[in-house]
Amino acid sequence: MPELTKQNIIDKLNQYFTQYPYVFWFDPKDQFSETIREIEPQLNGKVYTAHKNHQLETKLALRNDKNNHYLVHAIYDRPKINLDLLADMERYSKIFSADAAQLIVEELGLTDEQLPFVKKYRSYFAAKARRKDFKRYWDRDFISKPEYGILAAITKTEKLEINELLMKVLSAGLEDNQYLDEFNKYNVQAAFWQLIADNFGYTQANPSLLELLCSIVVTYCSDGHLPQQYYLSNRINVQIFIDRYADSNRYADDFKYYTEFVWNKLDLKDAFAKSSLDDLSKLPLFDDVNELVLARLRDKFSQNRVTDYDMVMTTIRLMTDHTRHNFNATQEPEYLFLEQAALLFNMQLDTKDDWQEELQDYIRQDYQIDQIYRLCLLDYNRIQNTDPYSEIKTQVDYYYSTQLDSSIKQWNNSFDLQKVDPKFRQEHFYFNHVQNSNERIVVIFSDSLRYEVGKQLQDELDQNDRLSLNMNYALTSLPSITSFGMNLALPHSHKGMSYEKGKIKVDGQSVATIKDRENILQSYDINSRALQLKDILDMTSKEIRQVIAGQDIIYLYHNQIDVKGHETKTTNELIDGVEKAIKEITSAIQVLRTNNVSHIIVTTDHGFLYQERPLEDTDKINLSDQKYDGNAHTRYLITKDQLTNIKGIKETTMGVSLANDDPTHIYYPSSKSVFVSRGSSNSNYAHGGSSLQEMLIPILDIKARSNKSQAVPAEIKLAMANYKINNYQMHLTFNQVKAISNLVRPARYRVYFTDDKDNLISNQVVIDADRKGSAIDRVISVTITVQKQTYDYNRDYYLIIENIDDMSKTTYTYSMDLLQPK
């Protein structure tokens, strides 16, 4: 209550006390107890609360105190004179009365015109807490429909934004809804349903939340196969509500629950079964729609082919790139698996006559076949229920196996290790890339980091403008195994590598341990170290600086992929191991960069073959009828004995591999076949043989800068516009100013319209500014739906472009040029 109102009552009562010993205030509904308690300290008399059946007690109490004036607060109707025991006292006292509704009007800051409204809803305004809520949520726009103030106060909805109001009401459930109960209790249910009718066109004699929800969902879907009785007239506002509901973090669980509820109640699966794939792909509303879309997509895969390839890819990208990812996150791998499978089936190796031509094509593009297959397996392993995809997975495995076999056979038709240029031989790594560095250099050797994995690492690191990247390559010797690759990368004298009793020696020294390798390094540069990469990751910055202080060359050994490849617990050990390896190497680079290491090289000892197609007898080379000394490994055999009359194998010598005159034979399959060997733990994962996948290794040269990132978020600007809202479906075009690069990083923007009070009047569209290519490739078109309601032509409206990451905003001023809704 405003201070002036209380003071008026206080002044009036104190004036009466100068003339009368008692002032009677009859308050049968006990509406003024709070007011009296508040003003009592400022009265020139005492307050006595009188009850209906205690009149004699009241009379005695008042007469026993002759020294004070009394305000008698009688919580009952004034009795007829023949029943009024206090009638004699009332004759020489003053009767006071106050209009509770008028006091409430003044307390709430309303005008006198709202007095009938307050009287009508007296039961709601009886409690101080409810009056407080009403005052908090009241908006001047409610003047013509003040009941909206009660709706806002009950639901605690700011400015009674219709979409927020309905989401709040739905959050209380379809049955025994606390908000509807309160609307009914305080007689504002008609106002609520009228608000719903005005905004969505839902008009029923006996409205219900269940029917409203079904109507909203069906209208949003707007499919001719759905129940016609549920269609609402105002589809624009329905669309905005669903868009807002789907985007809401607060009500995400409610949205998921209710869409599934409507799906099942109306048997929408049968209705949508008649819809086209194109129509379905525009409805990311139900989790179950995704099942229908995915089923249609799966039907496009048959016999290692994809029919309607462009449509399949467009649909997949539409479903995965929707501005609202309101389908279950666990379903995304299904789309990604199908996308990778389609990409794989759309690729095929060209025939090459020369291994060097095949090598260059692989470096440029063909490595993607191996990478896509691996990513396909990664997504497949993340699918919760793989049964519907198992047939496509089988096709993927067999198609890749065929491509792999073709690649390896083609490679070995002409490959000769002796003809590899020395600058591309692994044994020259130290001298070509390390020895002549004029700054400290750290080399990360990640076991089995084959070329395509190195390319993925390069792509991910390329987003950091504080790193300068250059991808080189080398070819391993044979066999392509760790004991050769790791040690060939050490410094050594001419013909300093030797093979004795199954082990490599460098300059006559054993290199069985990391300490042995460190000794070799220090024999060429005393300021050298060799460590495990995990040791660096486990160190504090202070410890790292102590380790690298004064060092010129540091070799860090990492074994994530190879160890997982040889494990047999699950089929996805290797695939997950690759992803983990990339993350660990990326973390190590960041740690090193922040500890004053500016030059890093990432390389490996060898690559690998991996396929999940079960090996058949025709894939195995049996050496049981051969007499030789040595053990046959999956992809190679080292022996001093000559093998005879075996198809499908090729040979080189240890002398060729180690640049000496050792005549020991090295045998390897000329295809993807494997030797039948003892002790092989995982025949799907193999290395040691002759193939691009096993022998081609990445040498990723990284230069790090200590300065802060200069990369800026990609900027979008509104293309030509007339700055008038003249359609409920506003088609807007934006230009991404610059292409994504190491100086321009991807950004996400939220675009929407508001009025001049910051009230949202449209749905919100998310734009991913992540495009590369020319200016024409960076044109982004979106449609923003403006809410259908009454607008003021004299007010300004605004298009807001909000950067989701830093919340910065760009604002364009619009005028309203829409016909007013009828």
C-alpha cells in the first residue's frame, strides 16, 4: 500500500480519537488485518480485535480500561440492535469503514478505472503475497485486458509472453495441472483460453490441454495425412511456438516427452509412413521421424551402391545440420554412418601403372578412402542398435576390402624399395628433418599413426592460427614394424643399421629401450633426451621446463594406436584408440607450445591395415609346406632361407632395407593377404607388409608462435534489404564476409526479430558461419517466421544478429508493414 493511503487512514482515525473513546471498524471478511497491524504503532489509541461470539468479553475489556482510546476491529457483520451487546457503546463511538478494493487499487498503482476489475477478482487480491506477484508481473500493455496480469502472476511469466506462458503451463502436466487449477480458482480460465484462441486459433467449447497440444503438433507438421480435426487456423504462431519450445533448454525434457506422447496417441507413424522423404526431412520434431527417415535412407543402399546419391547426402546433411538438434543425440551416429558409407561407395581407385603415380594420388586424395572407412566404423560403433545397419556395414566392409586389395596389388606390381629417393626414406629422417634445426625441436613418435590419421590431425590443428603446419612424408623400410621404424629414425652412421638375432642395432649398439635410444641421440648431440609422451602430459609446467632446459633434441614416444590395435577385447579398440591418440597428441602440442617449445614434429614408425571383413581362406598364405628358419608374422617373414613356388608374395633383402649387404630375405604378401602365423592377436589389424597404408608415414612439421591468437570469429552481414517487416515469412540473405581459415574461425549466430521493448516477436534461427570457398559459396539464406499479432505501425522493430559465443549483437532497425490480423 502506498504511504499516502496509510497516512490518510491514520490521520482519520487519530482525528476520531480526539472526539470519541472508541472507533468501531467492522470487517466481516477480515480484509484489513494486515493494514491495521501496519498502522497500529502510529495510532493515538489501542487496537482491540473483537470476535462475533465474544461481545460480552469485549465490553468488559473495554470498560476496564478507562485511560485509553480503542480502535475496535470487529471481525463480523454489525449485529441487529436487539442482538448487539455493544450497542450502547456504539452510540457514543464512531463507526469507521474503508473500501478494500480501493485500497488495493492504490496499493497496486492502478487507476480508478481498474476498481471494478479488482472487486471482480477480490478473492485473488485478498492475499498480500498474490498482490505482490501481481504488481511484479503487471505490464501497462495489460490495461485493456487486466486479467492477463493475474495469469502472468500465477505462472510468473514475464510480460505474459504467450509462448513462454504455454510452455510454463504445459510443464505442470496435462492432468491435475496446478496452473489451470489456479486459473479456475480465481476465475481467469476464460481469459487464458481466449489468449490461446487469439494466438493459435484454438476455439473449443470445452478446451483441454491435451487437445490443444495435439492440435499444435498436427498443425506444425501440416501434413495432409494427419487428422484434419486438429488443424488450427494460425499456423504461423504454431510454428513459432514449436520452434521456441524445441530451442528451449529449460523445457527440453517436456518437449521430448510431449512430442513422443502425441506421436503415440495419434498413431502418427502410420500417417507419416505415407509422406515423402523430402517432407519427412523437414520435420525434425519427433525422435520417431528420424527412424522413418533413416529407414528410407537405408533403403537407398544396395550392393555397394547408393541410389539417389545427391538426395541421400542432402537429406543426411539437412537432418544433422538442422539449427535445432532436437532429436535424440544418440541418433546422430546413424546419419553420420550412412553419410560415410555413401561417401565410400562413391569413391573408387583409378588404375595406376607406376607406384610413384599411385603414391602421389594417395597423398593428394586417395588416403580419404582409408580415412572414410575408419570414420564409418567409428560412427557405426556409436550406434546403440546396430541391427538395422548391419547389412550396410557388411557391404561397407566388403567394398573397402576390395578397394584395399586393389590398392595393395597395384602398389606391389611396380614398387621397388631400392628405387625410393633417399630423401623420402625413413632412415634419413633425423638428417633431413632434425639435425639441421637451428632451434630446440621435439619429435613425437606416435606408434601406427598412419598417413590418413596424420591428415586428420593436421586438419584439426589447422584451426589454430598460432600454429604453422607443413605436411611431409616418408616411406618405411620393410618390414614396416616398430623395431625397424623407431630405430631407423635415430641418427646413425653410413650402414650403421644391422639386424642380429631378430633385433635391430644402431651403430652396433642395442636399442631395445627408450634409454638405449637416448644414448644414441646423445652420441650425436649431447643435449638430447628421449621420454614417453605420457610423462610430459603428467608433468607440471615447472617440471616440463626443467626437463627441456638446455636440450636441443627431444624424442617423445607415444603408443596409443598400436597397443589398441593388438588388443582383442572389442572390435572398436583400434578405432577409439585413433581418436584418443589424436586428442593426446593435440594436448601434448598445446602443453609444449605453452612451455616455450616452438618447433614440433609428429611422425610415426609405420602405418597399418585394418578391415572388419572376416578373413577367408583365400586371404591366407599357408607356408606349412616350406622349410625355413624363422617365424612368419601376419604381414612379413624374415628368414635366411629361400622360399620357392609360392604365389602372391614378393621379396626384398635386409641389405636393401638397412642399406648394408645383409642377404637375409624379407618376404611379404603382394595383396592384402596375410601369412598364417602363430601368436597373431588380431588378424583385422596388421602391419609389417608392403602397402601405402603400412609404409607411407606422415611427417607433420609444426611451428608454434607464442603470440596470442589473431583469429577472429567469422562475421555475417545482412545482404540488401528494405528494412520492412512485410511478410510473416521473412526470407533474409546473409553474407559470410570471409572464408574460414587459420585467421577466421567458425562462429554461430542466433537471428531473430524483437519489438522496441525487447520482446521476441519471431522464432530464432541459428546460422553456422563455417563456410569455406568463394563469396558465392558463403551466401546463407534463412527464413524467419514473425508472430501473427497486432503491431503498432509507429513503433520500431529490430532484427538482431547475436553471436552465441560472446553474446555480442548487431541490430538492424525495421518498420512494420504487415496487414493487421483479423
